[in-house]
Amino acid sequence: MAVAFVPAGETARLPIAFSTLGCPAWDLQKILTFAEQHGFAAVEFRGLEGNLDLPSHPAFAAERIAQTKHEILFHGLRVACVSSSASLHESDPEKRSKVLADGRRFIDLATTLDAPYVRVFGCSPDSGHPVVPSEQMKARVAAGLRELGDYAGPRKVTVIIESHDDFTSSATLADVLHRADSKSVALLWDAHHTFAASNEDPKFTVGQLGPWIRHTHLKDSVGKSGDRKYVLTGRGNVPIKEQIEALRSIGYKGFYCFEWEKVWHPDLEDPEIAIADYARVVTNYLR
């Protein structure tokens, strides 16, 4: 059985989590209550009530955050990750300075919430059609990771780059992570994107990137390459069970986090359906 989280006085929970990207209309109490009721051990914060700039949300304000932490613990939950929008490919000095400043704000929030990770991107979805990142772009991303890692390390946070957009191939990600060369920098494996965008088998990806994987996004879809539609877990052609098995084969200790992209695709099934369904399906995979 997978490593489980055991809140004080409770039966062990399996290490499943969900991202709040999937429930943009829910307030904090609904998120935490739903997570507890459906056996989740953690929540990844990617926006709250439609606000993606988490440090500015009232729930995380200085006068409120202690109560927020108490509520999270009261429901027997952890914060799996605090996910930013920071895209480290920026070359414009003014934009880059803002990106790095935002990254530091999210690191500070993660520290306060006792969250182990802050997610960043290599490249923004707004950059256009996927391309193979240039040497210059990879150097900028690696430098940004290293700089944020230097800030995060003393604060007991690890900065994790997500396999996303132009950074979905194992070769590209390994190159950037080697260049960053920081103990406080690692990988968020979006297992959907390495499969759907870079056509990688889960065993191959984990074989190449396993030492860096700290957190994982799982989701299912049907279709090919850029023409894909997200579907409920286990109903598509993404090998989620095999992705989980590949992680377990290397002793992965992180959370198996459901990322339902409701914010970007409002026509998807409502979170009450999709998140509960994920818990049922992945619980069966993990037992």
C-alpha cells in the first residue's frame, strides 16, 4: 500500500490530493470539508475563489493566516504545494524582476503554511505554439530556478518546475535541472503532459527524471497531441495507473494530485463530480 498520511486520532489516509484549480467557485471551508469527506490527505492551492494571486487573498493575510492554518489542520489536511504563475523564461529585465519577486512572495506564503513546494513554470502558455526551448531560454529558466532556490532553501521550501508547455520532454527538463544545480530545486511531474505532448512512456519519464520528482499532477484525456479533451479519471487513454506504478517503483513519497483544469475549461464536469470520482478511482489504484 502507498505511504499514507495519518492525522492525529484518525485512520490513515492515502496520499491523494487535489488542486484548487478544479474548484474556482469554492471557498476555503468547502474545499477543506470536501477534501476531508472524500479521504484526501492534502490540498494544492492554485488560486482561491477565482484569485490566482494567493498571497493577496484575505485567507492568507497576516491577520488571518494563523486561523487558516488551524482550519487546514482541523480537517486533517496538509498543503501539498503552493502553485504560482511565475514563468521563468522572461528575458525582459522589468518583467523578469516581477516574475522573480512574485516567486519570492509565494515562497514566503509556502513557508508560513508549512508547505514544502512552490510551483513555477519554465514557459508561459501565452508564448504561442510549443517549441523546443533555445539554449538561451533554458539558461534563463535554470538561472531563475537557482535564484529562487537560493531564496527558498533557508525557508525550508523547494521550488519545483512543472512539466508544462515547452518544457515537457525529459531531455529538456533534465538539462534545465542539471543547470540549476540546486538542492532546493526539483520537478513537479505533470504526467499528462509528458505523455500527451512529448509522447513519453511513464517508465521512461520516471527513469529519466525520477530523482527530481517531488510532486505529481494526474489527469485523463482523450484524443491526440494538441487535440485533447479532458475526461474523468480512467475514462481516457492516459495511462494513469501505469504512471502511478512507475512512481511507486522508485519509492515516490509525494502526493498523487488531481489537477482538474476547471478554471481554463469551464465546460468540464463540476468539481463535486470530478474530484470525488478521482478519489474513488485512484484509491483503487493505490490499494
